[in-house]
Amino acid sequence: MTQQKEIIVKDTTIRSFSENGWDYICITDIARQKNAEDPNGVVGNWMRNRNTIEYLGLWEALNNPHFNPLEFEGFRSQAGLNAFTLSPSRWIEATNAIGLIAKSGRYGGTFPPHTNCKRSLHT
């Protein structure tokens, strides 16, 4: 069951939800604070960052037995380079990721897990 929540930060609504024991937050909503006209550009820049790729890869390695580490290594080696681009959907498809959710449409956005998630598939 999906449990949806909203918080208001600096006059911006930030959506979050819980699903299958994981808590997710909408970074697209957070990106609207930085660039209201193009929050997807902000998310795209976040996805290019080496620290982001390493965080997502570590989270998947710890929590996802179906994670594809070979694809992750390819992304990690390219992260931070000027020509490197990575969309949330590409990350999800290439690595079999479960820790990043990309929803399209009016109520869509990019949702990574909260860093304080306690659930593990291995337990």
C-alpha cells in the first residue's frame, strides 16, 4: 500500500510516499526551489554527479539482490565528465534499480529513497 505525504518547504510542496516499506521523496519538487522553469534540468545535473552515482550504487548494492553492478561501474567511471548524461529512467533500466522511482505525467517526478530507510531485502 502506498502512503502519500506532503510537506511545505519555503512555500513549495514536497511530496513523499512510503511503498513496500521504503520511504521516497520527490527531488523534482525540491529542484523546483532551484529552477521553477526547468526542475528536470536540475535533476539531470544531480544524476551526472559522481557522488550521486556512488550513493545510488551503494544503496542498490546493499538493498537490491538483482542490481547490475557492471552497468553501475560503467556509469561510475563516466560520472562527472562533461559529456556524461544520465536520466533516472536510464539508470533504472540499465541497473535494475529499485531505489529510484521515475514517474511521468502530471503527478510525476523522480523519487530516491530517504537516506534513513531501515528496511533491507536481505533481512
